[in-house]
Amino acid sequence: MMEDHKVKVVVTQSDCPHYAVGDEIYFTGACIDTTKSAKLCMVALNAIYPFAYAARRGGSVKPTPVQCPDCAECVKFQVMLDE
């Protein structure tokens, strides 16, 4: 069985009313830790999912911003392991 790593996603830029710079979203295994996390919309989840999944499974996550595909309200996220 593969080890699950904890993952943190941080908002680094936001023109969206749902996010502020510095908001954090935490994943523990396959689930969002709702006790520690900012809200997460479905469109943003679609953007960060492949990177959060790779980090969770131990893959390399380079420090590259991930942008939400909602063009009208740009949000950029940074996906990293939660140490």
C-alpha cells in the first residue's frame, strides 16, 4: 500500500471573491481537512487536483503556480507537502 502524504495548497494571488492571498487548503489522504481549510470551489479543485494527488502519493511537486481555469477571476495556488 502506498503511503499518503499530507498536502497543503496556498493561495498566492487572487482576483476572486472566494479567496484571499494566504488562504490555505489541507488534504489528509484523499480528503480535505475541513477543520483547517479555507473553502474550495469545484473549479479550483479541478485545477489543483492532479498536483495535490501527485504530492499525496509521493511524487515530486515543483514550486510552480497552479492557476484556476475561471478566466474572469484569476486565482493562483501553490501546492506543497504539509510538513
